[in-house]
Amino acid sequence: MLASNISSQGRSLSSQLFSKRGLSLLRNQCFVDGEWRDAASGDRFEILNPVDRTVIGRVPDMGAADVSSAIDSAHVAFKNGPYSKTTAKERSDFLRNWYNLMNNHSEDLAQILTKENGKSLAESRAEIKYGNSFVEWFSEEARRINGEILQTPVAGRELLLLKEPAGVAALITPWNFPFAMITRKAGAALAAGCTCVIKPSEDTPLTALAMAELAAAAGFPRGTFNVVTTSPKNSALVGKELCENPKVRVMSFTGSTGVGKILYRQCASTMKRLSLELGGNAPFVVFDSADIDLAVSGAMASKFRNTGQACVSSNRFFIHDKIHDDFVAKFVARIKSEIKMGNGCTEGVTHGPLIKESQLNSVSELVNEALSKGAKLHCGGKALPDLGPLFFEATVLTDVTKEMKIYNTEIFGPVAVINKFSNEADVIKEANDTPVGLAGYFYSKDISQVFRVARKLEVGMVGVNEGAISCTEAAFGGVKESGIGREGSHHGIDDFVDIKYVCIGNLVDQK
């Protein structure tokens, strides 16, 4: 029965905060080797609702030894357990079962996600739908992981390339999209035949534990799907264990470039396969031929999704000087008429708070420093303590110069920095003048310019006349310091399989 082992203390706390249906998926233990477990130390940490900083749950604070045990379970399941013996069709069926369960419980999952992340229920519902699409996709891809038969240069031989699961996959996921980032990674790993140890963000573990509940109900064998939770106190040691434990053969991480570099170094000792989806600093360029209204709509979608807390959010706006003032006026008008901040569970609210105090302080400091040096404020610009401790207004700044920190910093908040340009070559140079390259956007009706600029932007993903580009079918990932590998699409499988070359020699022709 779902959620049968929730403690009375955990149920009492949660029942005050969640609907009866949402409560059915809440767990206050980690899921390891098919069992719900506490940390060996017995320690727990609190999960806070970013809307008002109230406690919505307490989960185990697992240490490196606890995580090592989870890795052992995943390793046994991969090497000797039932999952190692499954066919592609059986893995497809497990994933389809999981998809069906999460689809049926989509509203419950959205409630949990909104409570611990703060985004509106409308955004949470959209994320659940988006995340589920990856499990559906990889349930189908599981049956299409094919090898190759090669032409031999020597008579009497047959040459084969086999694709085999790499082994235990460690998946470290962020707080901004706590559902979709797990399904995008775990869907591919499980389709390939890998087993998983998942470490969700300490800010949003309840969504991951709810997913584990449904994965168990879907029939995945024990040890196949493990979720471990840890507080900031133990997070670095747990991450180190996942990187350095030789039984883990794949590390997949989504998060900041700084942390990604640390994990990259730590994985070197065991030469793991790596998939790193790291920070971005996306340019948003509007050329003078563009449809301004379409560009404004794209800017709204790209900049303010999840209150600007997305790695693919537009961060640096470059608007052609001929249309700059018109664009700014229409953009500000849309912000004022369409964005309503507040508790995401409230009807009509479109945007929630920032995730934590450090994020609020960072955004506030960037905006205040820019204003002190002469930036022009068109709307927003300050925190909204009357709504809650972590709210910050949707903000538009112009006249921002390179001397201001905000000019080339990934803001990760609801702040749009808008600059003028007049020359295509100059704006491409500015757009590429950053060590990262995840996503980029531009608007133009000039078809030659469309192909020319799309090729010249140094990013892994380009939105042309479109501000919302993520989908299951497309390969998601960046270049430069924005990471390694791709997620989603049929390429999402690549990080979780090894290619084995088989040469069969001395075959005798009986003719």
C-alpha cells in the first residue's frame, strides 16, 4: 500500500499542509534496496516551504556510509539481481508502468512539488507533464538500443558492436526542476539497463521520494531505484562518495558549473562516464526585422519560467536600437499585466518565491549594485516582504554597463538586463563573450540571418523565434563550461551504455 510506513509524527505534520491525495505519496524515509530506511545516525533535516519558511517535512540526513550501502545495493542489482537479467521489452514495461502511475498521480506530485519548490501549481503541473514525457519516451527507446554489424576487411571474420549498460549510475539533481531532472536521467539509465542511486537536492527531496514510491509500485526490482537524502552538512561527502566509489560507473549531474568542476575532478580517480548539465548565461537577441510582439512573448516565457530560476533562462537581452524602446515598453507592460506573485497554491498566482535566502540576497545585491552605478529601472527592483521572506519583483533594467556585475552574471532570478546593439557581428561577439554556452535565443525574419546566426552562436541549443525550446525529442545540453553530454532524445541513452567490439575470427566457409 502506498505510504504505508509513514511515521505518525511525519503524517501529523504533513496532514496539516497537504491534501488527502497529496499525502498518499509523502515519505519521510530514504528508499534503498527496496526498503524505506533512516540514516544510520538517526539524524534528520527539515524541508521548508520557500513561501513562508514553514516546515513541511523531515527526512534522513544520510552520510557517506549510508550512501555506500545504497551503491552496494545498486551494484548487486546490476551484477546479480533480477534487473541484470531483464530484456529490453521488460525494461520498457517497467518504465511504462512507472509512467502510468506518475501520470495518474500527477496532481499529487504537483502539490508536493509546489510545496517544497514554491513554483505555482500551474508550473508544477507543466513540469510533471514534461517530466513524465521522458519516462514515456525512454520506455519506447529501451527497445531501440541496437548495435551494429560491420563490414570486415579480412575474410573469415564477423565484426559486431554491442551496446551494453555501463553499470551503476549516480544521479545528482537540482531543486529548480526536481521532478523533470530525475525522469530525464533515470528514464535513460533504466532503459539502458543501469541501476540508479539518486541524490536529490536537499531543498526538494520530497518529490524524489514520492517518485521512489511509485517506482516501487511499478515493479522495478529491489536495488534498481534508490533515493538517498542528505543535508548541506553531509552533501559534499556524499557527493565525493558517489564520485569516487568504483562501483559507480556513470555520474550524471545537473547544477552549477562550479560544483560540476569539483565532481569532474573527483570522478577522475575511477574514470567514470560523465554527463554534466551545468550553468548557462543565455543571450536573447532581437534583430530589427523581428516580430516584436512575438519576441516579447518569447521573452516572458524564457525569462520568468520558475521565477527566472532555470539554467536556460534568458539572461542577457540584446535588442536592436531601432526597436529597443518599443520592445522595452511592451515587455514591461506584459510583466505588469501578467505576472502575479504569491503562494503557488493560490488560484491566479503565476510565480512564486526564490528558493532560499542566499538566492534572494544574490539577486538583490546584483540589482542594487547596478542601480547605484547608473542602471535605469523600468519595473520591480526590490524584495516583497509582505508576500513572504523570499519574494523578489519581476525586474527590468536598461543602461547596464560592463562595469556592473549583473552585466555578465547568471542571475538566476526574475531580472531582465536589456542592452542595445546596432551591428550583427558585434552582438554575436557579445553573446559569445562568456565561458559557458548552454542555450541562446534570437528573433529575426531574415532567413539568411537565421541560419547564419544559429551557426555562429556558441551554445548547445538555439531558440529561433521561440522562447520555450525544451522537449523530450530534442538533445539537451551545452558547450564550453556548460557541460558534457546530452539528455533527452535518443542521444540521452549514450551516456549510460558502453560499446563493446566483438571480432569473431577463423570462420570457415563450408561451401
